[in-house]
Amino acid sequence: MKAFYTDHFVLPLPEGHRFPMQKYRMLRAAISAIPAIELHEAPAASDTQLLYAHDPSYIQKVLLGQLSPQEQRDIGFPWSKRMVERSRRSAGATIAACEAALVDGVAVNLAGGTHHAYRNQGSGFCVFNDAAIAARTLQKTCGAQFRVAIVDLDVHQGNGTAAILKQDERIFTLSLHGENNYPFDKESSDLDVALPDGCGDTHYLNALERALIQLQDQFNPQFIIYLAGADPHENDRLGKLRLSKAGMLARDQMVYAFAQNQSAPVAIAMAGGYGKDIELTVEIHAQTIEAALCLDQRDSHIAR
């Protein structure tokens, strides 16, 4: 399984900044000893690929450092050339994971899941929307009728993704998220499942099972982009849900079993994870990646 990393493009953040930048380096180190995983530096998304999901004027402001102070506050990062490079690489990593998954059945971006970025603005630590960009890139590669589902299991609703793709009938957006969590003004995904604070394993997994059945009945995807946030875990500072580590694994396995039943390749992005114990957050992300090894189909007759 190919895994694409961007952790060596580090943003110059102020001391005490709450974004856990170090988790990406720690995650790459955690999975580096697994023989079945091939690590690759992520390519940068091209200007053309960024335009599949973003307004030209917004892209220009990001690339040229013309974001206003308020726009930078909305994103949560101060502008820098390294911010631009990392954001392009994070989107490029999801595109590369999609391309690899078409061949191998599964691939992973060790970052990504930047689902709060809108067509014309960034927000919530998200500059470019990697899932929307990658889904549109897949349409260019596989044809406009190719059906892509974005299964967003970050604890926060994928508001930017829903807004960018709301008119696209060939891309289905599914978001399972905390109803009382950020963003407080939510968009309409193709399927939203809002969960109460304190939701535990049984409630969550039952809701996910019903959502995946609905996804199959309404859309029957040919490809899945999976945003595997670690933030529904009970240890997360921002999550408000109460999933155990075993519950998180069961969640991943449910998504992978669904993909296998659909014969649909899967590209995985890590999305959020803000644990009180960063080592535990990294363990949950690594668990998601290890569980995905069952989908590697390079030696299978159904590999695409």
C-alpha cells in the first residue's frame, strides 16, 4: 500500500499554537517499519487541479500572499510560503492516493482531510479542499460519469466539501459528525448524520451502518475517498464524542468492508485528531492505516 507524506513541509506556527503539526511526523515514523507500506513524498497539486474546486481569485490570494488578516485568522494559520507549499502537497497527496488506489485498491494520504475549505475561502486549518479537488481530478481521469463517494467521518461536518460539491450529482458527500460541534453553521451534504455529545461506540456504529446502507441504495459508488478523523475518540480535546479505540477500529473496518462489497477502491486521508495525548492520536491514525492493508489488491484479479 502506498502512503504519501507531507510532514517535512512544516508550517512556522507561533509557540503554543493548538494545531498538532508534529503528529504527521510521528505518524510516518509509526508506520515506517511496516513492510507492506511504501512511503512516498507527496507531489504538489497543480494550479489546474486547484481550479477544479476553488475560485481563481482565492487561489491567487493564497499563492501570492494576498490573504487579509481576517482571512488568515479564519484559516487559523499565518500566511507563509511554507503554508502554501504544504497546502498544495496535502491536496496533491490525496490526488496521488486516488491514483494509486485505482491500481492497488487502497492508498493513503498521511495528512489531508481539509474539508472546511470553501471554493472561495479557507477556514478551520484548511486552505485547499483536498477531497473535493481529488474527486474532481478522478472525474477527469475516469470520466464525468464516474461515481465518487466522500465518506467523511471526522467529528466536524465537512461543510466546505458539501458546499463545493452540492451541484455535482456524480459525487456523493456523506458526513457523520457531532451535531453541537464546529462548524456551527452547517451546510447540507447529500447525507448528514448529526450525533449527540457523548455518543459512544454502539450508537455511532449503528448510525454508520445505516448511513452506508443509504449510500449504497442512493448512489452505489465506484470509488471512495475516506476521511478517517481520529477526533471522534473519547480522548480528543475537540471531539465531544466517546468512541473507544476499539470502536474507532470497528468504524474503519465497517467502511473497508463496505468498500470491498462495492468493489470500490479507497483513498484515505487522516483528517482531524486533537487528542489530549498526541501519542494516542497517532496510534488511532496508524490503526486506521494498518486495518486498510486488507484492501491492497495488487495480487488480486479485481485490482483496477
